[in-house]
Amino acid sequence: MNAIFTDASFQNMMNVANRYGISANAVTDLTQALMKSNGTMAQFYIPELGGGGQWMQGGMTMVGDMFNNQLKNTVNGLCIELSNLINQGAIQYVPLPRLESQNGSQCGFSSNWWGDLGIPNSTGSQNNTNYAVFSNIGRLAIQENGKVTVFDTLDNHIGGVGQQQGGNYSVTFTSQYGTVNLSSLPIISGGEDRPQPQQVNNNNNNNNNNNEVQNQALIVEEPAPVFTNNKSDFEEDIFVKIEKLAALKDKNILSIEEFENKKVDLLSRL
């Protein structure tokens, strides 16, 4: 997400950086990774923090130097503090600028490529694809190759975005249910170039059949999406499952012992 933090937010981030003795760039990159999921998880590559790593709310921390417990504790502490600040509203991006009409009234964002949907809850871009999430009205707008498609997000609460490995779009979104399958969401506008269901005529040559049977059209369903055997997708699925187990533990549905056993089992598959 190409966005700038407010001055107060940046100062709060620098306070955390100073306490842990890390650079401004490192804490900024880590905060941006956390902002994609509203502070619940982060996937990052920060050389100062051991390279590639992942953190998930509920107790899961992974770093490149897996046997460096001091580094794990540092990353975990950083993520917890930054996540708390995000949830408290103490870390925010600078709002997009507004335009003013001739009478001086505000008329929306200056870069509202998404049309008249209003004010988005979050915006960003990845791989030359722009996106805007409108949680209040349940809409997701995607701009790719100059064309805008607006989806109905149904009951998905989109909280994360990442890189897609194949498919119609170069980005993938996550909600409380895991990865959002865009092909399953209703298109509100802009889906003209998306492949439509084909129709084939099932004409019966038997003269004993009536004209209604002869002209019956069969709708061919779109093929189910083909999932690539991609290691990063598999790892992300493991972490999503651990996050769901952590939520069950927090609600006392799973005991701490049951949660730890299942977490160890899932991590052993990586």
C-alpha cells in the first residue's frame, strides 16, 4: 500500500523503534505489513529482522533465523505494540485529499477512480492493480488495465491483501473466512470482459417431441477455479487455520493445551 502515515502516527512508531533499537525503515515496513490485516497478522521481509518472517495474533511468530529466540521475542514484542496502536487508532495513514466544488463544498476524493461509491475504508495498489474497499456498503472496486470492476463482498469483511499467483487478477484478498474467491462474488458493474456462461442448444431430432423441448438451452457452469500447488499459498492456509484456532482458544472453546497441540501439528506440515 503506497500511503503516508500521519505525523502523530509516525512519532508513535518511532517511539516503539527507539525502545527496541531498530531503524525507522524497519518499523515502517513492519507497520505497513500489519496495517493490511488491521493489526491481526503480518508477512514481511525485513533484513534487519532476520529477513522473511510472519507473525499472527495469538502467539505465532516465525523468523528466518528460527533458532534465534531473542529475535523472535523482539519481533513478537514489536508486532504486539504496533498492533495495539493500530487498534487504538494511534497509527493511521494520511487521508486522501478531497476536491472542492465551486461553492466550496467537499465532493469526494481527488483520485476517485471507483466512481460514486463514496469514501473507501482502505485503498492501495499492487502489481499495477488498484483496489478500494468499502466495508460500510459491502463493495470492492478493482482497477486493472484501466478498467474498473465493482464486486458485492456479501458477508466478507476484507482485512488483508496479497499477491495472487495466477488467476484473473494479480491481487488476492482475505476475510474472516480466509482467501476471498473473487469469481464467487456478484459483479455490480464493469464485468463486461469477464467470460460469461455459455449456452448450447439441445435440439431433439425426434419429431414426436414438441418445439419447447427442441429449443431448450442448457447453461454450462463455469469451471471450478484451479488452485496451483504454490508453497506460499499452502503456508498462508496453515497460518489462517492457526488464527482460527487462536480465536477458538480466546473464546474458551479450545483449551490452551488443545490449541498448542493443534498448532504444533499444523506447523510441522510446513
